[in-house]
Amino acid sequence: MRAYVYLGIAILAEVIATSSLKATAEFTRPWPSLLVLAGYGIAFYCLTLSLRVIPVGIAYAIWSGLGIVLVATAGYVLYRQKLDAPALLGMAMILGGCLVINLFSKSSAH
């Protein structure tokens, strides 16, 4: 279970870092730039901790899938970026894939 906590922290840190990239103004603003660097550092460190138990392919599928959905949601909330019906459908399919992996795959660490 701890591996999934580490993976969750990694995903949240990566989402924060990625969502903050725009605020760095091409790394000319120091505080958002530090947030991005710290976020990615925490994300990759926690991802490596999760890989002690979770197979790399499963961890990466969950990391990237949830990251896509959460970054798109953050873009909608923070930057007023529009999400049309195909984007929402695609994100629903990504979430469905993450659920299938975690609920039914024998490859994931339960």
C-alpha cells in the first residue's frame, strides 16, 4: 500500500510542477521556477520509491494517465483552457484504463 502512496505523491508533485510551468515565464520568474524544479525532484524521487513494489510499466501507466487528466483539469481551472467533448471523453477513457489496471490486472501490485 505504501508504494501507491509514494506513487500518489509523485503524481501530485508532477502535476503541480507541470501546471506551474506556464507561470515561470520561460524560467524568468524565480519562485515558480523553483516550484517546478522542486516538484519534479519530489515526483521522480517518489516514483523511484514506488517502483520497489509496483512494476515500472504499471506505475508509468498510472502516472501518465492520471497526470494527463489532472494537468488538463488544472489548465481548465487555473488558465481557463477549454476542454471540449472529445477531450473529456478521452480523459474518461484514460481514467477507465487506470481503473482496469488497478482493479483487474494481475500485473499491478495489490
